[in-house]
Amino acid sequence: MQARRASLPRFSYARRRGFTYACFVTPALALYLLTVVVPFLQGIPYSLTSWNLVSSQSAFVGLKNYQSLLGSAVFWKSIGNTFQFAVYYILFSNLLGLGIALLICRSSRLNNLSRTLIFMPYVVSMLTAAFVWKYLFNTVYSPLFGVPSPLGVQSQAMLGIAAISVWRTSGYCMLIYIAALQGVPQEYYEAASVEGANARQKFFRITVPMIVPAFSVNVSLLLAWGLKVFDVVMATTNGGPGRNTTLTMSMFIYNNIFGNSKAGYGQAAAVLMTLILLALSYVVSKFFRSKGVDA
Amino acid sequence: MKKLISLVLALCVLLGAASLAMAQEEPVTLTILHYMGNEVKLNAFNAIVEGYRALHPNVTFDSQALSQNEYITQLRTRVGAGDAPDIMIGQPAQYTDIIQAGYVMDLTGNPLVDKLNLTAADIGDCSWEGKVYALPLDFKTYGVIYNKAIFEKYGLSEPGTQDELDALCKTLADNGVDPWIRNYSNVTYPDIEVRAILWPLLMENGKLDAFEKLMSGEAKFTDYPEFAKALELWGRRMAYGRMDDMSNDTTMARQAMAAGQAAMIYDGTWAFAQIQGFNPDQRYGMFAVPRDDGKPNQYCVQLDQIFMVNGQSAHVDQAMDFMAYLLSPDVAGQWSAATNGPSVVPGVTVDMPEVIHVAMQAKENNNIAHAGNFTAQLSGEYLNNWRAVLQGFAADRTLTVEALTAEMQAAFDEINASK
């Protein structure tokens, strides 16, 4: 036995660790490649055609779809709407999530119950939440405040949609922030108190730098979710009220592929959307990595 | 020898009969995709399907009801994926890509179509490029459905002109009654409100190719003063609004109407069974949206439940057999009785509520503007944009008719430019 073990090649610790990591990553990576990357790459040739989704034939049109897209006011409007939504969504979900987390991060029976209640909307599907809120806006909010449902007012519709999404996601952000807050060593605060720091200074000089990884997770995830927003818009306004008021990138793609029989054109929009998502995600994660603090 | 021959012949007949019986009883699943989603229609259709199954136990149905909004996308997705249903609901002009791909059976000259004895306009509504592609079960009209009790309480009668309608709305509003309940969150409703004036005017002026020309870019919206007039009168009707006009969905609006929360709703014959179902004690009447030129207006008419058969289906015969069953007078009558859908099937005699009776009489007297008379109707991307722009007009009451016309033209121009 000793002799056999001795005959095995000896790897360095770093190489063995790398091999272990690879073993863990491979299944997830394979799944991701199969379900996301390969279909995306397969879709690229369609974006160079005039395929209408139904016909078995389609003509090669080169980069015409991309050219048309870049010159389309509706496409740019959908990008603008998507970013508007993403900003509301990321900002308010994080502010609300962090605020609540700061209030209830200490363990107590009441805080534990509050966490469960605040997290609960996240368990509900976005589609269900959208239908419930559509009803609530119309039959509760509107008569209570004597104003129309925001979903029916062009200038407020996107805010209304964002409010539904924030209601659902802020509990999720809260959990991430609570985990991060609980990981900040108390000694730092004690030392700061001895030095005469006030609460505001402690928050901005200790808490914020220490929970940057949580910001990174929440902002990156919500950015991706926000830029892909589809279901809540579809269920509440379907892109309206009016022409393209709340049309998002995903809806633009969906409408063109399925509603307008322009699958090639819609696929080109999907390719552009993926590139935008990739670029933004890269920038955001790089930004947060640069701000990271080693605890 | 004779005995032997007789025996062999008898055996052949028996075997033949047995194989025929086996072939007849071969299990078949018919897939049907439709948007008859409201409970009344869904229950009535399911009862008909069950009736057919009782006669043909070997046939099972995969009948899927979708909302009208998601229907077109679902149908296209399934056809694109090679999973086209055997029977699909829809007016052929809205599904030209599916027809062109060969998935819709050409029914021109089919005895089942001939048996329906349809009018030329009905045939037009079932056709595309001169060929018949669909079989209709009933038709629909849209109009103002009003609460008779409220009208009686304030001594009101059906208005014949726009001025009379304005005065009626004022009387109601002065007495604290909401004249209208609306559901403009559903983009179909702004569209059918505009049609109420637009279609009769276009037909009266012989502009049957208006939509064809607008889609091809051959004509502009400003070429049709009828469009501006339809918007202007719609704007006058919208002067009396409620806070929930833009946020009610279809069911919410109908429930509110049934509860007597408003005096009038602009809706179609397809809605009546549901409205009445919410409150059977309420009494309703219906009138066509009035015009402002002193002439009586007509009702807009379209075929309603209208079915296309998949020409590439492995079960074409069975699908056509089901359609023959559905369009038999007894079964069509069963449908009409349950849904209040005015039938196009000859021989159907069902007692209808007054509202539906009004619609049926209008069609009998040809006091209608029938969709089938247009050379083409708005479809696909044009229809989606048309509806969205009109919804914008309802949402933003500061928009002028001229601004809306310009926006509509810009939308159509953009579609044409991308082609």
C-alpha cells in the first residue's frame, strides 16, 4: 500500500485545490453552458435572418436587423424605460432592505418574526404579486387616496411597477444585509466609541465599508433582474398605458418575436440586450471589487 | 363448395367490419387552442366537447383556453415549434403568416361552409385573399349597454344624437350617477369605441380599402376625416369619466356595471352573459353610439367564435367531424342559449335577452357596418400599435385629435420603414 501511494504523482497544494474547485464548479458550469450559453449562441444566426417564427423558411439579411434596431425609436425607448425601472428598483429595494436590516439585525423574538414577515413577499411569484397589486391599486389605493391607480397614469406607471417589484424584493435584500451586518466585529464599534465616534461616523466609516460585499451581491443581482424585467410589466400594463410607456427591453423582444412575427429582428434585439447586460454586470462587479474591504 | 365460399365471404365481411370498427375506435386526441376564457363560454364549450365525447368515446380533447392577449403569441410559438393545434380560434386575416405556412385548411367550397348560408360580409370575415379559411359559430356587435332602472329613474331614453347623449350624461352626472364605467386597461376597448363611429362612416363613404391603404403606406390618416371624427366623438364621450377608467380590467368593469355603479358601459354582445350573470335581477338595454350628423348610426359587426382547422393535422377528418357537430343546429343552439352569442347557424331558434335581440335584428335588417366588407382589417404590428396609441388617447386627455393622428401616423410609418 505504501509503495502504491508513493508511485502516485505528487501535486502541489495549489494544484490540488484548483482541481477541487473545478470539481465543484463543473456541474453548475455545464448546466449554465447547456441552458444559457448554447441556446444564446444558437440564436445568433437567427438574428441575421428575416424569420417570422412560423415559416420553415427565412431569408438571410445580414446585419439589417441590427441596423434597423439602432435606428428604431421604439428600441431606444424600451432601453430608456428599462434603465428607469432598474434605477428605481435597485435604489429603493436596497435602501429599504438596508434600512430594515439596520432596524432588526439584532436577534430577538420580535425581530425574527419581523424578518419572516418582511421576507414573505419574496416567496410569492412576481406574476401573482403583480395581479394582487393591480387589484389593490384599483380597489384600495385609488378610493383611499382619491387618485387614479398609478398603473393607469402614463407618468406614474413605471413607478407603480417599480413599487410592486420593490415590495417583493426588499425582504430579500434585507436578509443579505442582515447577514453582512452580523458579520461586522463588535470590537470595531467599541473601539470607535472609545475614540468618540458618533453613530453617523460609525455607520459610514465602519458599517458601510464592511458590508460592501453585500452591496455588491444586491446591486449586481438586482441590476440583472431589473434589466431583464418582463413578467410584472406584462401582467400590469402590458407596455402601456399608451404606446410604449412602460415597454421594456424584454417586452420589446417578446413583442417582436411572438406578437409581430419578426423573430429575426427580435432575436437581434436579444443579442444586443445580452451584450448590454454583460457589459453592465462587468462594470458593476469591477466597481464593487475595487471598493471591497478585507475584514 | 358453395358453403365454403359463403363461409369465406362471411369471414371476410366479419374481418372487414372488425378492422373498420377498430380503425374507428382508434384513440384520437384533438387539440384546440382558443380564447373563450370567461367562465360562461368556457363551461358552455366544455359541455359541447363532453357531448361530442359521449358520441365518440375514442376522441379525447386537449382544449386550452388562453387570454386573448396571449393567444396570438402562444399560437405562433406552437406553430413555430411544430406543435400546431388541430383546431384554432381566430379570424383568418389576423393569422396570415400561419395561413401562408400552410397550417390553415382552405375551406373554400366546403359543404359545411355552404350549409351555413353566410352573407357575403360574413364570408369576407372568414376569408383571406379570396379563400375561406374559417367556420363561424356566432357573431358579435358592440354598443352601449345601459342600466334600464337608472334610465327610468331619471326619465332618460336612448339618445339618437351625440348632443342627446351629452345631455343624458350631464343629467346623470348632476344627479351623482356615473354615466360610464370603462375598462381601458384592456387595449381592445379603446379600439372598439373608435370603431363605433369610424367603421360606419368609412363604409358609408365607400372607403372599404382604408385599412389596406393605411397599412401599405399608400394613404395617411389625414386622408380620412372619418378618423378625426371618430376620435372627436370618443373624446366627447370620455368627458364623463371615472378614476378607474384606465385601471379596471374587463371583469372589474362588468362587475361594477352589474352592481349599478354606473349607467352605461360600452361593450359587446360577448360580454352580456357575464354581466347578467353577476346580477340576474338587473335589466339592460342596448343602443348604437350616436353620431353628430343627425343620421342614425349602425352597429359594428364581426364574426365572434370562428374556427380554423389545421390542414397539416393528422386528424383533419376528426377535426372537421367535430366542427360539423359544433355547427349543427342543436349544438349551436345549446351554445347560443348558454352564452347569449347570436348564432350564424341556420335553424337555431333560441330566446335571447333584449340586448342580444337588438343586435340580431340589426344584422337581419342589415343596419350594420360589417368587418367583412373591408378589403383588409388592421392586423399584427399595425393593430398592436393602433390599439396602444388609442389607449394613450384615453390615458392622456390633454392630447388633441391632431396630435394623436400624428402619433398614429408616425407609428405606422415606423413599421413600414422597418420592412
